Amino acid sequence: MPRDPDTATNPPLVLFRLSFRAVLILVALTVAAVGLALMLRYGLVQDVPTGLACEAGEQSFTCSIRLTAILLFTWAAFGWVAVAASLVQLWRPNIVAFGVAIIAAAMGLVLYNTRLSALAVALLVLSLARTVPKAR
């Protein structure tokens, strides 16, 4: 017996959406991450006096942070974290994966991981068209 399309119960598709509060929190965190990345890039990594002092053998907290930042963007850590989190977001949309991906991508775009971070942003845009997982 064929089903009548008017009586069939098809649940409506619900796309992944962020609440207004979540958007405000993510915007604030992303702006803070970009500010931190800019401070790292222009205040520590590209600052000539700091670079000369650290290369001359100065043992300070500033030089340790500078070396850590250089190692992280040399290994493309920001880009890989952003891509991994955006793939998780594309697979199973949730606010945590979205937040980690957008913050890591923002830092990666400032700290020399532009290709992987741009890929992560593109995957995040695609993830906005995904449906929310069904409630159990």
C-alpha cells in the first residue's frame, strides 16, 4: 500500500546554528586569539632587539615564549589543529569543535600557517550547511 505524502511524518532538517550568546563568546575569543598572535608575531618573533638578544644566548621567559611560538608555526601546529577541529566539526557539528577550529585558524592565519588555516576556514563554512545530529 503506497504512503500518502501528506500523512508521512518526515522530521524537518535542522541546520547547525550558533546561538547569539555563543557567537558573542566566539567572537571575543577569536579577537583575543588574533591579538595574542599579533603580539607574538610583531612583539617577539619579528622584533629585532628581542631576536638578537635571544640568539645571543639570553635565558629569559620572553625568549622561551619566542622559541615556543617559532617551533609551533614551524611545525604548522596551528594549521593542523585548525584542520583537525574543522574536520570534526564537518563530521559532527558542535560548538566546541567550531570554537577550537576558528581560534586555531585565526592564530594560524597570523602566524604563518596560512594554507592549512585557510583550508580549515573553508571546511568551517561547509560545516554550517550540515544538519545537527539527532537527539538520543
